[in-house]
Amino acid sequence: MSRMDDLIERKKSESEEFAREYAKENERIKVAVALTQLREKEGLTQRQLAAKVGKPQSTIARIENGNMNVSYGILNEIATSLGKTLEIRFV
């Protein structure tokens, strides 16, 4: 574990609020990375993906930047527009 990981773990154990906020932000980052990777794998720009989904390019940008707490519905629309299925798992 890095020093940063150690610090995060310590802060999470000291503060429930920090742990909650960290978990929320971590999920936004995971979604952002997953969408960016999918879009790039499909060879699409943000604008092209947005057109396929019927959303503004700014929506795709906000998701990819981690600035939007995206809903299941929007993620499902993105998946469907690319011929993919959205999978949610509990691990």
C-alpha cells in the first residue's frame, strides 16, 4: 500500500462522513473511467457518442470528468445505443 492509500484508510476509519464521501467519489471515478474506455474502444468522440445517445456532448463530458452523479437510466441508454448491456454486480 502507498502512503496515500494508508492516509485514505486512516481517514476513512476516523470519519464516517469522509468514508461516505470517498465512496461516492470513487464510484463516480469508476463510472468515468469505464465510459471513457468504452467510448474510446468504440472509436467515438464524445460528440459522436452523445449523438448516438441523444444527449448533449456536455453530458458525456460531465460523466467522463466525474462531475456528474449519473443515473442508471442514462448509463443504460448509453449501453443500448452501443449495442451493449449494462451489468451491475454486488461484490
